[in-house]
Amino acid sequence: MPVTYFQRYRMRYDLWQGIADAAPANPNYHFRGWNEKLLQHHAEVKFRSFRSELDANVFPCLGDADGCLRLMKEISNRQGFVPQATWLVQYQDPETGKVENCGTVQGIRSQPDVGAIQNIGIVASHRGHGLGTQLMHYCLRGFKEAGVRFVTLEVTSHNTGAMRLYKRLGFQVLKTVYKSAEIKYS
Ligand SMILES: CC(C)(COP(=O)(O)OP(=O)(O)OC[C@H]1O[C@@H](n2cnc3c(N)ncnc32)[C@H](O)[C@@H]1OP(=O)(O)O)[C@@H](O)C(=O)NCCC(=O)NCCS
């Protein structure tokens, strides 16, 4: 299979600069803090958020439901897992009462004063309404509560929506890195 190199940016946010207030979320969206019972929900929404996206080529496990479950288990079992920076978003339909998982983010501590955001995802039908911004705010506040100073993430440079979100929040590009991946063309 041919190997493709994806350009990615390592970005960083200094929590000492503060966290801006986000616009209030639509009351039908509920932000759930980490709880082991939510692990499968995180995995399911991670898969639904990433399966048709660029990053499912860069990290094939994101395009696979079992891969997302394995990844979620691995993240939540890591020694540096930060539960305060790990959130699930659920939407409750005001008419039917039906609840749908629609967003996820997880945090780990990579160094004593550095947190790393893992795979923020919002399901496509819920994007563009500020939910990603809200979820990032919950995550950043969680890292602050956990006592880290810097929050890092990596983003594929062609991921325009995510880049726009991170820059608007105040993340700075620290470094350019390249990730190789084997792409299956059908
Ligand atoms: C990145 C993501 C979490 C953003 O979620 P969201 O709920 O749409 O976030 P927001 O509505 O708060 O902000 C999205 C921003 O992206 C912009 N945007 C969305 N789609 C875009 C596109 N195709 N091209 C350019 N900008 C786009 C929006 O205009 C908005 O920016 P603005 O408010 O400055 O105008 C969501 O797009 C997603 O889950 N993507 C797939 C998974 C992924 O790639 N995650 C990031 C991994 S690093």
C-alpha cells in the first residue's frame, strides 16, 4: 500500500493567559464529566465523529468502531489520564426526549505541567454551532483544575475547521511534524 505523509501542527495553549467565556450552550446539549460507565459512549461518538474524516486516514483506528473502543480503553487506562479534561456531549431531543451522543474529548498529562488533548470530535450533524468551542472550554478548565499549565494538541494541517477553532481559542503553532500512514485506495 502506498505511504502518504501528512503534515501536522503541534499546537500549545498557555493556561496562564486565562480561558475566555464561551457563549452559553443550547440547553438541549448536556456536558457529562468522566465516568467509567461512559467509556462505550465516548468510543461510539469518537467513531461517528471521525469515520468519514481526514484523520481516519492518518489514524486508521479512528475509522473503525472496535479501534475507537480499544483507543478509549487505552487512553482511560493510561497513568496520565486526566478525567477532569475528559467530557462527553449528549443532545436530548426536546420533543421525543431521545438522547444522542454527539461530542467527545479526552485529556492526558504528558509531563507534570503539560496536558495533551486527545481526539476532540463532534458528530457532523451537530457541527458549526459552537459545540466544539464549548467542549474545548470544558477540557481546558479541566486541565486547569488538574494543575497543568500548558495544553498541547496535534492537528492535521488540512483540517481547516479544527485549525480555525484552535487558532480562534488562542492555540499557537509550536512545531510542524509529519505522520506517515498507509492509504488504501479503492
Ligand atoms: C473540529 C470540530 C471538533 C469542530 O466542532 P464544531 O462544533 O463544528 O466547532 P465550532 O462550531 O465551535 O467551530 C468550528 C469552526 O470551524 C469552522 N469550520 C467548520 N467547518 C469548516 C470547513 N469545512 N472549512 C473551514 N472552516 C470550517 C467554523 O466556521 C468555525 O469557525 P468560526 O467560528 O471561527 O467561524 C469538528 O469539526 C469535528 O469533530 N471534526 C472531525 C473530527 C476532527 O477532525 N477533530 C479534530 C482533530 S485535531
